[in-house]
Amino acid sequence: MTGELVDRARAWLDDDPDPDTRHALDALLDAAGSGDEAAAAELLDAFDGRLEFGTAGLRGALGPGPNRMNRAVVSRAAAGLAAYVNGLGAGSPTVVVGYDARHKSDAFARDTAEVMEGAGIHAYVLPEPLPTPVLAYAIRHLGAAAGVMVTASHNPPQDNGYKVYLGDGTQIVPPADHDISARIDAVGTVAGIPRGDGWETLGGEVLEAYLAAVSGLVRDDAPRDVSIAYTPMHGVGGDVVLRALALAGLPAPRVVRAQFAPDPDFPTVSFPNPEEPGAMDLALEEGLDADA
């Protein structure tokens, strides 16, 4: 462990707005300094570059340092995105922020909203943890210039992420991702990022509009006599899916109760991705029992 690495870690610690990651980094530095090889390796990895911002936004393990997901990294990403949005030249731009139930998602959403307000961009925050498509819909519904969804999708429980959408409701693609990344690189200290508190928590109107739109995609003459098994796999889709199916006139599905409530630790699966072996076992059992 080099002195230069320790200096970078100490500088990061001084600029970190989150007491949780400051405490974790302080403990990591102490352990590494005492000869703990695992702590030294973790410290090196956490400060070996930064999380790359691309078409998937940001995604990575939670923890201190520029190569982890944390409030400092998110605040810098939000400042870079704000600079990009302001550079589009739209008058009085707005941004919508959504978040899931993963660890720190609500904090990352709040940081994003504060940074947007500090940059002169009005931020709307969805009223509760909601699925990603609701955020994408809300951008166009509200005429926003961009949107942020704090989620790591199907990543492991220790991860979180930061997806960016533009005004058409789609995720960023080149060259927007490169332009935003360059603006993130230009951000100075986290402490120097202006913040504001004028952001607005939305009510239920956007979700109601989304549900009306998505349930309306089913034609009146479409068959509805179908047996469905469903699991949100500890994510935030459960209530929204049930309401959408009901509004579309479809029967209530058989749900996997053990996986219905949002849980950032995903206790019944080792990897919350439906493509992973074993992840859909409970849903398949439910489907077989229901003759879905």
C-alpha cells in the first residue's frame, strides 16, 4: 500500500458527504495500515480509477471510493448530468428522479434532486420506490429534459446503480454518454457542488397515468382467460403489476409470496437475475401448482 494511495483515500474521506462511507473508509485505512492484506486489496480496488459512466449509467458495489457506488460518486454524476442538461439550451429544464428499494437508493435520489436544484434545474422525485418503466414514462408525461433511475436492476444485493434517460424516455446512447462522462470528469470537489432544497415529491398522479396507459395496451377483444404466475423477486414491481393486470381485465396472478415484498438483501435468491440458474425456481413451482 503506497503513501500516494493513502493520500488519495484521505482526501476522499475529507470530501465524502456520507458518514456511513466515511466510517467504512476510516476502518479500511486502519486495517490496511495494520497489515491486513484483504483490507489493503479492497482499498486499492476502491481507488483504482472510477466507475465508468456509459450507456448503462453507473453500476457497481456499494462502498467508499471512486470505484464504488456511494453518495460522493452519485453527487458528481448528478452534477455532470446537470451541466449536460443545462448545455442543451432548453428554458427552465426539469428532471425526474426515481429509485428502487436497494440499499442507499433513496439517499442517492435525494442527492440527485438537491444537485439538480443547485444547478437551476427543477427536480421531480417519484413518491415511493417504483419500477423503472414508471420513471421512463414520467419523463415524457411531465415534459422533462431527462430522468434518473437509481437501480442496479438484476445485479447482486451489494450493488446499486444510476441509469440516465433523456427527454424521449429512452436510456442514453452515444454520444450523450460520452458528453455526460466528460462533464462528470470536470466536476471539482463534492463539497463545492451547489445544492438546493426546492425539489418536489410527486403525488400518485403519474403512477395512475402510467397504469392507465399500460393497461390500455390490451385490446378490448383480446383473450383474457389466462392463468399467470408472477414474482417481483424482492424488487418493487409487485403492487404495480397487480394493479396493471387488474385494470387490463386480466385475472389476478398467483404470486410468490416469499418474494413479493421489496427487500434489498434478496434473501431467497443468490443472484436476483431471472436468467441465473435457480433464480426462478419459486416462480416455476408456483406456476406448476397454478397450472399457469
